[in-house]
Amino acid sequence: MKILANDGISASGKQKLEAAGFEVVTETVDQDDLENIINEENYSALLVRSATKVRQPLIDACPNLKLIGRGGVGMDNIDVAYARSIGREVINTPAASSQSVAELVMAHLFSISRSVYDSNRNMPANGATEFKTLKKKYAKGVELRGKTIGIIGFGRIGQSTATYALGCGMKVVAYDPFLDQATLTLDVAGQQINTTVETTTLDDLLNQSDYISMHVPMPEDGRALLGADEFNKMKDGIRIVNAARGGVIDEDALLDACRSGKVAACALDVFVGEPSPREDVLTVSNMALTPHIGAATVEAQDRIGIELADKIIAYFGNQS
Ligand code: NAD
């Protein structure tokens, strides 16, 4: 049985599948050639990350494609409901990357608190001649300990981020209309500490927070959760991280708030219009930027590969 891992799969996941008798091909086939190659090579499963699109016409054109697997969480690149409605198996790996995204959020929180991202831009060009000027420019850093972080969307990644933030001595408030509270377990030096976070209203979170981190799926109506009205309710000098989806914050409102100083600094891992984000979003001086790498750690890719392999073996059975 043949599997096409069109956006790649970890070596550990590939080995597990091969040990169970599957043939795994990791070459990337162009989107336009997928239909022909899947049929010619008689692939039974197609594994993707976010790059390859699996839309209804492709699903219809490949009747022998029994399983579609997404390495990661968001399945907006797959017509999931349609595929399932005609009996195709669709799987993903929702939990495998939560910790990696949470750690990237922490990296950004530290970075935007001390202007590390901007210092890294300016030191190579001007550090040798304008050291004292730059030292003064970055002298007004702030600490995380004692500050309040508002987490919008308190699912897997939101809760994982909360454990790191609590570990740094931050106060956590959360907004999630589908959840009243969550009990988090912090593992500190071998001791497990349980703490319960009760969710609050969005307005209360916007009022209280020194930092906000976004961890919601893109709303189905396509409307941003944070727009001009919400920015007006935030503290002056708020710091924001978005590692969820580009559209969950209105980028025009965010740009205005960054330029006016309402937002002291913002970090974006996700953008509207990926892979071609707006240039004006990329060139605001108080914006820290990463190119959608939240889940891109060696450990997460390993967990994703293994979880995909386990689910594929469970579905098709061992082939060896
Ligand atoms: P999850 O489903 O575990 O959690 C999402 C939470 O958001 C749920 O608890 C849900 O109740 C809540 N929610 C839904 N609508 C809401 C709303 N309007 N307001 C507030 N809360 C709302 O998902 P997750 O695994 O934690 O993923 C969260 C986000 O992170 C998703 O957008 C996902 O696509 C994104 N993500 C990004 C990366 C990256 O590389 N940056 C990687 C993985 C996931």
C-alpha cells in the first residue's frame, strides 16, 4: 500500500510506516499534477501539512485515495466534510504541536518585552558606530513576572501557553465562550502543581491584560476577533502575540494601534494572505515577525509523524 507524504513526514513517522509494510514516498508533487500521479501510482493515502490543497475536485478524481492525513491542526486546506461524506478517512494530529507553539509564543513574549527582535535588526548595521544610541533606544524594557496575560481561546495551545506563563510568574486570564474553566498541571522540578483558571468575558480580559495571546481558530464568518473597538478597550502599551491564524486580528486596526503606540509591540507568526503577507505589516518597526513556524520544531514534527503513522496503521491495519 502506497502513501504520498506530499509536504514531507518525519523520519520517525516514515520508519514506523515502513516497518508496518507501507511504501512511503516523500517527493513533492506539484498541486496541478497531483490527480495524475495519485492515480498513476495508485496511492491509498495522501499526507499533507498546510501547503498542499485537497479540494473536492481532487478527492472526486482519485477514487482509490482512501485516507487524507494532515500533519498538524488546522484543516482549512482540506475539504474535510465533503471527503468524510463520501466515506474517505480524514485524520490530523491536533495535540502534537501545542507545546511547540506555546514555546514560540514565550519566545515572542520575551522578545517584545525587551525589543530583542528590533535590536537584532539594528545591531548588525549600526551597533559598531551607534552603540550608546541603541542602548538608550532599548533601555525601557519590561518584565513578564507580575504582569497579566490574557489568553483568547483556551484550548490545547492556549492552556499550554498558560502553563509557561504561570511558570514565569504571570497572572493568567482567559476568554473562551465554550469553556467555563480549565485545570492546568504544571510540572516543576518533578512536582506536579494543579491550578484552575476560570474564563472571563472578552471585555474583562481586554481591560486587565498587559499582554494578549491569540489561540482561537479562524471564526467561520471570517470576522476578526480583535478590531478597532477591541483595541480601544485595551490598556495603553499592550503587547500582543498572534500565533493562531492571520485573520483573527484585523490587520488594519493592528497597524493603526502599532503606529499610534496603543500597542507597544506585537509579534506575528501568522498573516492574512499567506504565503504573501502585506508588506506594510512586515515593515512596522514595533512588529516582531516569524513565518508561521509555531509547530516547526524537531520534537513536534516527530510527534506529528508518529501520530500520523499510528492512525494510518490503525485504519488500514499492519501490511507486513
Ligand atoms: P483548540 O481547538 O484546542 O483550541 C481552540 C479554542 O478556541 C477552543 O477551546 C475553543 O472553544 C476556542 N474558541 C473558539 N472560538 C472562539 C472564540 N470566538 N473566542 C474565543 N475562543 C474561541 O485549538 P488549538 O490546537 O489550541 O489551536 C489554536 C489555534 O492555533 C488554531 O487557530 C490553530 O490553527 C493555530 N495553530 C497555529 C500554529 C502555528 O504554527 N502558528 C500551529 C498549530 C495551531
